[in-house]
Amino acid sequence: MRRRNLIIVVTALILGAMMAGVAYWRWVDSPRYALQRLALGLQSKNMAEVFKYLDIKSILNNFLEESSRELAEPKGGKDDELNRLGRRMGSKVARMFLPALFNNFEKEIKAALEKYLVNLDNTQILAIVAAATTAQIEVKEEQARVTLMDPKSKIPFRLQMQRQPESRTWQIVSINYQDLNELTKREFRGR
């Protein structure tokens, strides 16, 4: 009888450890974990940790695509053939040259972003940590749509994440253009 109880206890412990291991693996392999690691990197001013979860080149390329779409749409209803041609040409030129500019100025872009992030005050960082903790995340295969909510204003900030195949790390690859415009306006109005 004693041996049977010991076998049951050992089996229960092994199953419990396996379930805990699977739960931990799922947590570490999730977009929320990546967001929280990014937020903790901001909190501790560890920019290497922050940039581990940001694909800056993809963010800028996606931002370029969104902004060029906005340029392609006429404002105010006035649109003639010459205006359409100018917008299309401007969009093509931007798509051709901006990736090359990024490659040439990658260090400077990272340095400027790092300077901005390091200078965030404690209130802003705590808002980012809270938003990462309560983010709405929809995962489809290797892609995730994330909606962060500003705790005070309840304004959404949407972004896309993607699991990188080589490292299995989730990275932010796209930020919603309109949301970033609104955030930028609020940020610079407040200063």
C-alpha cells in the first residue's frame, strides 16, 4: 500500500512539473512576454533589451508604406491627372530612397530613438508598463495584432508583432500610422 501511494505522489509531482514547464514555455513564447520585457528594459534603461524587441527597419518600412498611401489619397476633393502623377512619383521615390537612407543612417536613427526613450519620465514608463500588461493581443500563427490603451485617455495604440524565425523572439514590426500621428501630436502639444 505504501509503495502505491508513493507511486501516485511521484506521478502527480511529475505531471505537475510538466504542466508548469509547458505553461512557462507558453508564457515565454508569447507576444505579451516580449512586450513586458521591452517595458522592463525601458524601466531599467537597458536599451539593448529594448531594441531586442523592436525591428526598427521593418517599423520604418511599414511606416513608409502607410504614409505613402496617405500621400496617394487626395485631400479636399481636388484631384487632377497632374496631382495624381506627382503623388505616385513621390511615393515611388520615397520607397526607393528611404530604405537606402535607413541603411546609411541606421546608427543615427537608433541613437535618436535611444535618446528619446532614455529621457522618458517615470510616469510615461509606468504607463507603458501598464499598457503592456493589459494589452489586447490577437495571435494568428507567427503574427500578432496588439492594441495598447493609454490608461488615462483610453486612446488605443495599435501595432503588429511578428515572431522571428531564427530566434523565436516576438518583435514589433509595424506601428499604426494614424495612432503614431495622434501620439506625436499629443506628445508635442504637451511640451
